[in-house]
Amino acid sequence: MRPEALGVIGLGAIGGSVAWGASVAGVRRVIGYSPLPAETVAAAKAGAVTEVAQSVRQVMKQSEMVVIAAPPAATLTLLATIAPDLLSRGVLCTDVSSVKSPVVTEAARLRLGELFAGSHPLAGTHQSGFDAARSDRFVGAVVYVTPTPTGAQGALEVADFWQGVLKATPVTIDAEVHDRMLAWTSHLPQVTASALAAALARTGPPGVTYGSGARDTTRLAASSVEMWRDILLLNRDAVLVTLDGLEDQIGVLRQALVARDEAAVAAWLEAGAAWRRGLGE
């Protein structure tokens, strides 16, 4: 799917990158809208959009395909808002949130069928706003595509857009499977970074200088609060399972330290080290 007119709702780090990448790829019209005027201005100045819309409705009137690039809860609201236009004009739509089951369920409830498939590009950043957008952000990146129950063809077209226009690598996956997997691979790391940052903020020694260890492991804690609030609440059940796993491991270390068990502490550290070495760089 290479649209003649692509609408992008939300021009932050991901939405701005979608618009910019499409413009660079030669999509004739890239119509951008953001509720934040500064993002719209920045995207226009960079040439990421060919046209600026003043409202979501204006985007819908002119686009063949629409990408919703908003936090998950806002995505659900926007999908319901634009559904009548999607249906009346036959416009293909996708989103980019990292929680997919609620979005796909809502699309099915709205009877969007072949007109919608969810997307989750694995090309995020803890930075936000159009300043964090890049025209090549998705080149070579995996993008999960989640069909609705009756939307196999729509998923193919969305996957073709990511591959053909933005040079990404689409992978089709069930929405619930996606959410359970991402709870471990993305959501738990975010929670861990945020928990460490909160512990350092509340109980760390005052006036100290934090080195690369603390800075690197808490980098994700600087991510969008609004976005992660939505993700954790919408994927609550899967995230709770991962928290049990993390708490179990903290408990193992606590017991080893209480017992002054050198071998157990070393084994605990080695298990994590071996897993990390297996990931490579």
C-alpha cells in the first residue's frame, strides 16, 4: 500500500518519523495534524509533512490511509472518533501504540474489519516530540502488525506500507500474543528502570554524582509518563505476571544476602550475566 495521500495524527517522535519517512520516500501528500502547535510547526519546517491540517476531521477528508500516533488511551478515543469517516470513505488505518489487544478489540467493535490493522514499530525512544523524529527511524526495524479477526487483507496492506514505504520489516502477530510478549520484553524493563529511578530519587544519598551505571539503567525512566501510564494500565494483567517474576528474583537475592551465601550470590549474578552475554551487543 503506497497511498497518494497519507494522514498522520500526532507528530511526535514516532508519528513525526512516519510522516518524514513517507515524505522522503516520495508519498505525494503527507497531511499532518498535532494537537501541539509546536510539533506541527517543527514538522512543516523540516519538510516532514507536505500539508498541515487544522483538525482530525480535516485529515480524514483528504487521506487514503491514516496513521494514529498517539498514546494508547488517546488512540482508542481517536479510533472511535474517526471510524465513521474510515467506513464511509474506505480509508485504511493503523496505529503505533505498544499495546495492541485493546486497540484491535475496539476496531472490531467499530466493525472496521479490513480497514484497520494495529502496528507496533520496535523503533521507539525515551525522547518525545518532533525533535526526536528521524526520517530513517524505521529502516530495517521490526514492526509488529496485528490484524482484526476479519482483517487479514487489511493487515497485508498495512504491512506492505511499512515495508514498501518506510523500509521496515513487518511481522504479523496476534494482538494478545503480542501484548503478553511485550510485557516481558518492553514493559517490564520500563517498570524496572522507573522503579530504580524512583528508589534513587526517594532514598538515594543526597548530593551524589551518578555514574554511567545508574544513568544507563534509568534511561527509560525519562520516557513519556502519559504513554506509559496508558500502557501499564491497558496491559495490566500481563504486566502483573512479569512483576511476579521480577519480585521472585529480588527475593532470591535477598535470601542469599541475608544468609551471607557467597555461592548463591555468585550464581544469581552469573545467571543474569550469562543471559545478557547471549544477547550480544
